[in-house]
Amino acid sequence: MYKMPGAGVGVAGGGVGTLAATGADIGWWLAVGVLLVLLGTGALIAVHRRNRRLSQARD
């Protein structure tokens, strides 16, 4: 198998290029990216609602 430069044992975790060289399907990476965006958006909405609710309770 071809090893990308910098993909040696000394590189902790490697990078996206190293992982892509292992044969990971691009669809899988897109699905993970969309999932992370959705989770992040949900967390931001939850924090915003919580902060708004707490500020209204102080009034």
C-alpha cells in the first residue's frame, strides 16, 4: 500500500489525507461531516434557549 509523506508511525492520528489514503469512502466522510454540523447546530440552539430562559428568570 502507498504511504503518504508524513503518514509514519510518529504522526499521532495522521490527517484527513492519511485517512483518505486508507480507502475510506468519501460518502462516509460527508455523512460524518453533516452529522457533526447538525450536532453543533443543535448544541448552539440549546445553549441559546437556555441562556434566554435564564435571563428571563432573573427579571
